[in-house]
Amino acid sequence: MKKSILTIGAILTVFTLKAQNKALTEADYARAEQFLGYNIESFVDEGASRPIWVVNQFWYLSKTDKGNQFLLLDPASKTKVPLFDHQQLAAALGKATGKTVDAAKLPFQNLAYDSKTETIRFATGEQAWSYNIKTNALTESKENRREQTRGRMGGLSESISPDGKKAIFIKDWNLWVKDVASQKETQLTFDGVKDYGYATDNAGWTTSARAVVKWSPDSKKVATYQQDERHLKDMYLVTTNVGSPTLKAWKYPLPGDKEIAKLRRVVIDVENAKVVNLQIPLDEHRSSLSDDIKDGGELADVDWNADGSEFAFLSTSRDHKISKLQIANATTGAVRDVFTETVKTHFESGVRSINWRYLPKTNEILWYSERDNWGHLYLYDAKTGKVKNQITKGNWLVGRLLQVDEKNRQLYFTGYGREQGNPYFSYLYKIGFDGKGLALLTPDLGNHQTSFSPDFKFIIDTYSQPNVPSVTVLRDIKGKKIEELGRTDVSRLQGKGWKAPDVVKLVAADGTTDIYGLVFTPTKMEVGKKYPVVDYIYPGPQGGSVGNWSFSATRGDHQALAELGFIVVLIEGTSNPMRSKSYHDMNYGNMGENTLPDQIAGIKQLAEKYPIDIDKVGMWGHSGGGFATAAALFRYPDFFKVGVSQAGNHDNRNYEDDWGERYNGLLENSDYEAQANQTHAKNLKGKLMLAHGMMDNNVPPYNVYLVIDALNKANKDYDLVLFPHSSHGFGAYNPYMMRRRWDYFVKHLQGAETPKEYNLRGANQEQR
């Protein structure tokens, strides 16, 4: 009898749920899709988009409801003119293609401008073009868009010298140099072999054919290395195809491995094909920048003097706790230790940047340290290794060192947390080497992105907030506003029903620490209705859920998902960067926490202000967010009811060595097993979808296999989406994944039916 009553009760519950939640239709999904980037970008009018300096002028794109125009501005003469005759180019392009081209809406928004030859290069579709502004001559390039880009870079695998005359590349594990003019090739090294090659790019998860070198300013030498990977373990991926699969193998060390990649540092005299070994033991494959040894494609943590006779470089220990600054003689290979910094957790040289500099003219080192709990700049004596003075100080941090004016002994840098308001807003400052004369150069409230003119007399400053569109102004080098170049106008977009997210300030799970986030609500909310919550997460610790705190009319599919009947939240939890050192280290050695207590605390606070159904909370994320999502469903199963976990690094013992050992410590010093998701999979109560690319060379699919195996053993139900040909990002399959994600939350958080196989733009195209 009791069994029958329960069964009837269950049936009534399901019936009531369906009665309360009407099925969503294709029209509902189509309305939500209108809030995706490809449907709203055309309604955003940017007054000054993508300003680019050329010599001491700059061009930019002005986008208004009347059309687009490329403008050229000369700050010195205060003149502003069209970069080219838009009508003439439109006519020439129309004649060449046989299509009607509107001069106010040219079919490109990016170009390369050569002021010397008075030409621009651009691409339409896959075709590349060159246009002479003076003669009105339009030339069709034989190269396609990708090939033209490759040509501008000097070849995707080449490193071009500062004077543009030489190109370094790898052939058969050795380095060669090519004369750009004559195309003559000369071999520079001869003892490179497989897994012990010169300048090879392999940090486990990132690989390319590009030579990783650092050219001397005089274009005569390069600093590089011979990378020893001979004793490393392999990672494997297997293709999916008709017939025998292909096994892909490459070196991919893991946390706890006895051996990691080692660097035999060398200097190569390019003109004389001479190799000089630095007189130090092999360095470990580490840098002060993220988990790679490249900085913008070049070898990181190397700074030459002007004549190429010596350079400073940084050696970083495997666990990132010890950083040793040294100076090498480029002729003899002799190395002199300058100083060493040792930290308890991990050393960083800035916020996603390298902030130390070698100043050989004055025998000084500019150094970045978080030794007083905040990221600040220090001035060192390069001869004695002693601190001369602390340059910046206070309860705020330096983000990126942008310019060093040695003549006037002034530094220009971005800073966070010094001004009132959101601590994630970046501002531009200057200060003297002696720590005096700190000045704020961009005082307007918001997140600032700046660029300097080549003659260092002017600054282009674009500032905005997540809910306040951008303004672009021209300033002089002292920060004085000269001219407003343009504002982003979203009035046409607002006329379509769009609205910006709310910016919120919350309190972390510790009850005292301020945290921040964004909230997306449906544009049409029903009075008296409570909405399920979807929490988008990226816990870092090298990033955060919000990511960029500047204005963007579209942020992924957050608003689109909200339109389907959800409140979508993004919360920057503790242990994310751009705050104090102690804040960043809150989860050091315990990455499995994934800011989840902060997410719970934040959502509960939001429920006091927004019509949130606290009993219907979902989460989704990709990569680190995929790790966090599965952890949320396993560790807090009574709070998080539905999750979509994409490409998660579920067990950091199965993810590349540098990332885990940097933020979690060495394997012997941290309990990786306790943090692994499969350890807690048996606790699953809600609905979980796992998704992964089977050719993921960043987070190998064995991460998700471990979770699947644990769920199978625990007799737990789950859903699985696999992409046989995809790597870490799902690429062409992203629209399909998005639609599956929408369906999952609608069905399991709302209890509503979804339209069958709704076709988001590109979702049913042939995938390759």
C-alpha cells in the first residue's frame, strides 16, 4: 500500500511540475538566439574602434548607424581625415568582384596600413587584397587570408629579427637562419636531435613549430635553449576515422613525474653561426609567466642590453617558489648571480605579464614582488643585488609595466585596487624610479585600455564598465584629455530589447572578503515568479568567471540563456588574481575547492535581492570551469542540482605538470587525490552532463574517463557528449554544445520540454 501511495505521489508531482512549466518552443529559442553576438553586434555603434598607431599618427574605425569610416588622426597637427577615399575603394572592389559594394559598409573591419607605401591590405572572405591609397590601384593577392597573415609574420614558424632582415626557424631539430631578401638559408646548430632540439616549443599542453628565441636589439644574436625531453613520458591521443586510427604522441610531463623538460641555455651568434653555452646547469622548463616559457611568441624572462653583449635572465624552480635573476655574458657564456627571491607559494612577475627589466646603462634592475602582500615594483642594484628602494607601495597592486622612460627615470604602468570602486578596474599611472610623484593618468571611472604613440607624446585611452559603454579619448603623456574620439552607442541595440548585466558586490564565504560579479536577468520578467539560477564558473586561479571587466555588448550566451527563463550569475570567487597575494593564495594547495563556497554564499545573498528559486541552482563551465562544475555536483549535491561540465581537468595528476605544480604545489606536498573529482563522484544526486573533445591536447580526455569510471562504479546516472575530432575548444561544434546546454537546463532546472534539435546558427553545418 505504501509503495502505491508513493507511486501516485510521484506521478502527481511530475504532473504538477509539467503543468506549471509550459514547453518552450522554437520561437522561444529563436528569441533567445537574438541575444547572441552574431545577432547583436551590427546594432552596436562604436565611435572609435580598434585605434592603431602608425608612426606618430593613428587610424581607427568609426562605426555609426549611418555607416563605417576609417579615419586617420595626427595628434601633433590635430588633423583628422579619411584614411582613404571610401567611394573609390568601393567602386574598385565592386569592379574586381562583380558585386555591389556600399562605401559606407565596406566588407571588412580590419586592415594593415603601410604609411611608407601608402597602401592598405585587407581581406574579404578568404580573398586578400592590396590597395594603393594614392593611385587607387586595387590588387588581388594570390594568397588567401591565412597565407597573407602568415606572410606578415614572416611565416608561422619563423622568428623575425628586429631589423626585419633575418628569420630564425627550426629544421630537423636544429636552428637555421634565412636572409629575408635573398632567401638564402644557413644552418646554425648541428647537434639537435629528436626530443633534444633547439628552441622547440613544448610545454605539455602547448606545442607549435615556431622557434622560441629572444633576439638581441642589434639583430646579431639570439638567446635560446636546447630542450631535453628525452626522458619524459608521452601523452597519447587516437583519431576517430574509418579504418585504422592514427596514434598521436608527444611529450607531456605530469605532476609528480621524476623528470620534466630541461633547458640547456645557449646564445647563438647568428652572423657567425657560433653557439655559446651558458655556464650553468640545465634549467627547469619554467618561467614567471603563466605555465609556459613564451611571452608573445618570444622566449620569456630574457632582457638584452642594447649592443647584445649581455642579457639578464630568470631561472625558476619547478614549484615556482624560487626565482633567480642572473646576467650572462653573450660572448663567453659566463653567468653572474644577481639575487634570488624565495616565496612560500608561487612567484609571479605581474598580472599575466612579465614586469622585471634590466637597465644596463645604470646597472639597475626593476623588479616585481608580492613580498608585502601586494604586487609592487622595486629598484635593485644590478652589481650588488641589493634593493635600492621600493618604488610603489600600498594596499593595491601593479598589473603590467608598460613603459620605462630611463632618461627621465619614470615608469608607466597599470594598477588595480587603488581607486574607489571595483578593484578589477585597471588604471594607468606613472611614478619616478625613486617612488615619488605617483600620478593617475586616466582618472575616469572604469576599466582602462591604453596605448602610447611611438614618440611617447600621446596616449589613446579607452575606458568602460561592464554595464557602461566605452569612451575613447586622446590624452597627452601627462594624462590631459585632448580630444574625445568616440563613444560606443547602444541605443539601437536597446531598441531591440537588449539590456546590460547588473554589477554586484557580495561577501565571500569567509564572511568578510568582498567579491564581485555580474547578474543577467530576462529582459521580460514575470511579477511574482521565481527563476532558476545558472552559475557560470571559471575558478582560475589564473583567471575568473567575469574575465574582462570592460564593456561588451555580448558575453557568450549568458543573456541568451537568461531569456529562456533563468537568472545567470558570474561570481569572482576568492583565489582569483588581480587582488592581494593572500587573496590569490586562499586555495593554494587545495584547488579542489574551486571557489565553490563563495559561489554558494554569493547566490544566497543574491536571492535576497533577485527573484531566485534557491532550490533550483545549476552550474556550467569549461576547462577549469568544467572541473569546478563537476566538483559542485559532487561536493555540494544538496545545493547544486544540475551541471554541465565541459573539458574539465578533473584530476590535476592527469593535467600538465607546470599548471598543477604552480598553483597546487608539488605532488608530495599536496593531496591531489583528495581534490580529484572521481574521488567524490559517488555523492552525485542531481543531473550532470559531461562533455569533452577526444583530441584534447590541453586537458587529455583521460580526465573525464576517470570521472565516468567512478560514476559507473557508483551506479550513478549521467549524460555524456563526446566530440571525436575536437581539441580543448569544441570549435565548429560549439553551437551544438550550446544548444545541448540550453536543453539540459530547461529540462532539468525548469522541468519544461524543449524544441527538438533546435538549430542554432551553424549547428547543423557539415563539421570537419
